[in-house]
Amino acid sequence: MRSVPKSLLPIAGIVAVTIAVLSPSRATADANDEDAADRVARCANRLSIAMVGETASPDLLASRAPQTATDAFLRDPRFIERFSRFINSQFNMTPGMTPAEDATYYLAKYVLENDKPWTEMFLGPYDIVPSNPQQPASEAVVRPDPNGLGYFRSRAWMVRYAGNEPEGMRIVAAYRIMWNTIGLTLTATTNAPDADVSAAGRQATQCRGCHLESWFALDKVAEVLGKRRGPDDDIQFDPPTGGPKQILGGISVSNDKELVEALVSNEAFDVNACRLAYKYLYGRTEYSCEGPAFDRCVAAFKKDKRIQSAIAAVAKDPTFCE
């Protein structure tokens, strides 16, 4: 066999080296492109399912930056309906017996559809009533009412959470108002049928902390709500007569409006809004390691008090699609 001329050996060696070096690089680039495409698709589906409960559309899957669709989702009727139902499930442990009892659903939907601040849920001049006054089970509607206080003065809601305190104190309503606004969550030490729910019973060591001594003392808060009286089928509500009470570490409130104003002005209200955003998008509350993203959510919500701003801050954060 003829030998290869020495002058060709360096060229052959270079070609071999080039093939050896470039082929793996192309394979790696193709793999990276596939991984990037998969990440984008996962992000698109995650966002769409979280926001509207449906897998991503072809247009969203084709997007290089799916999270930029967040604002469009926030205006989508599917999101408005789904988030309103979510809020109702968070603020009421069970569905109401009539539509008007689920006042939180109807007012949340109204607030979102009209791009109102989230504070309108609790302070807005509205009343949620049956569309047909003669039919309590008719579809509920939101109506302007200068004497309204979000949904807290809507009769169906007031009756639903009137409670069973022997003297007519609206302790259940007091707890619900704080739960819905600042996320206060308590667990009763007993729910036995024969438990003493009277003022004397609430003086017991295991009860007085929540009812009488804490910054959210339920009895003090209930006193500024007035009392209920009359049978269950004809409950009447009387205004408060006990004078101002100190709550939230020293804030003086005299009635339900002052109470709600104090709660909504507290930073716990902002934190709770973002906690709701996390629960809606992630199905859970925030983890401690998500502190920076959560802080960004709170800062965004504080600017305009719109729940959409809180949701957008979480959904657009880079960590949402990691």
C-alpha cells in the first residue's frame, strides 16, 4: 500500500479533531433547545391551569414568555368566575343555603369585573340581596347602598353568622370579619354540644385568652357589632351600646365600620391578600424560602390594593415557573 504523504497528515488530524469537538456541541445545543421548549410549555400550562383551570392554548404554548399573558388572564371571565368561587370557599366553610348567603362570591365577582380595589369587598357601599325580594332562593345581586359595608351588613350574611351566644352577642360574626379581612384563624378548644357558651363559660382558662385577653379578643370585637335578638326565622339586629373597645394592640373602635376600617388599614390585611394569591396559584400558603417573592407581592398589593396586583406579582415572578 502507498503511504499517505506527510504533507496531508496535519490536515487529516485537524478534520478528525474538528469532528470530535463539534458533533457533541451540536447534540448539546439541540438538547438545550428541547429542554428550553419543555420549560416554556410547562410554564404555559402551569400558568393557564392556575389562572383559569385549563391547559394552555396553542398560542400560549407557542409563546417564548408565557408569563407575559398574566394580565390578559386577569381580565378573562374564566379567571373572574374561578377566583370568585375560590374566595367564597375560603371565606365560608360550607355553601350557603341560598345564593345571598354566599355574598362573598357575588361581591368578589363584582369587584373583579369592575376593577375595584380589594378593600371594596369589606368597606364598599353595597348590599347583596335576592334578585326577587319575595323569593329568598332567587339569584343574588349586588346593589349600591350608601349604608353598606362590603357584604358585612347584607342581611343574609348577618343571619347566617348571627351565632348562638345566649345574650345575643355576635361572636361568630366578629370572628368571620377578622378571618375574612386579616386571615385570623382560630380553633375552638371544644365543640361539645353541652359546652358552656355563656359569658361565664368564656371566662374559663382555656377560653379567656381568645375571648377576653388577646389583641383580637372576640368578645370585645363582638360588642361593637351590636346584638341579635328574636327567633331564628325573624332575627333582628340592634346597634352597639357599650362604647369604644380597644383592639389590635390599642386601636379604639365603636362600631362595625370603624372595626373593619382598622382591620383593612392593618398590614395583616396586605399579607392576607398575598396569602390568598399564593393559595389560589399554588394551592397552598407560601413557604418560608419564598419570602422575597412574597414580599414583592405585598409591595405590589400595597400600591393599589387590588387583588389582581397581588396575583400578578406571584404569577409573573421567575420562581413561579421554576
